[in-house]
Amino acid sequence: MFRRSKYGYSFRLRCVREVVEKGCSIYELAKKTGVMESNIRSWVRAFELKGKEGLRSGERSTYSEKFKVEVVLAVKRERLSLNDACSRFNVRNECTLTRWIQDYNRQGIEGVKSKPKGRPPNMKKPIKRKPRKKSAPLTREEELLRENEYLRAENELLKKLQALVQSKKK
């Protein structure tokens, strides 16, 4: 499954060519196109590292825990910036790398292990409510049954209230 990107391949290639070939500054290009400077910078970096293929948006990546630990340790050991690490290890997003580093700092290797997605299997199932009746007018028998049910509930409530008052008096 391919992720949908905000800016198309041809637009990104055009922006990169303006910076690389025509010498346009990233700041000017960002102002002209309305794209954030950081996006243009990352496109240029990807183009310099991998050529045109670096600008294509690909499939969603899944990373092994060994790879995550390797990346985190390289960032710490070599004091790489997030941008450099993403480019070097082909990680799509800096936020992903930031999360790995935070998890590693908090929990060590256990923090970067893949976690199961979705609802936990032992989670309680939602309470099923009685289906609502139709908005059509009720028959006389249905009205009496509803009134009877209401009166029973009211009676039980009053009994519990009376028992509570009695227990407080004692």
C-alpha cells in the first residue's frame, strides 16, 4: 500500500532542479511555492543521495528492532543530526527517529521492540444496549408493559432509598 504524499513527484523534482541546477535559494523557493523550507531541504538531500529515486514516495516501511537499535546507537555515537541520520539510514520521517531515540532512552532495547497494533485481546467488550423501539405509535398493550416496567423500577428505587435512610438513622 502506497502512502499518499501532499506534493507530487514532478513538483518535488521541479523544486529540486531549481535549487540544484538553477541555483535558487531554498528560502526564495519556499516563499515562491508556499512549501516549508525543511521539506525542500529534505528533498534536495534525498536527491543528492539517491538521485531521482530518492524523491519517489514508496511503501510504508517497517523496521526491525535490530535496525532501530543500530540507528539509535549511530546517532548517539556519531552525534548525527536527525536529518543526516534519516538520509543515511533511509528512514522516511524524523519523528519516527525521534520516537525511537526517546523509547530507547526510557526503556533500552525493550523500548524499540515492535508493539502489537489494534485493540488488546483482553479488553472488555462494549456493553450492548437494548435496541430502541420504533418511533411508530405504541399499542395499548405495549404502553401498559412500558408503564409497568417503569413503575417496578421506581418501586425498587424507593425501597433502596428507604433502606439507605434506615441504615443512616441507626
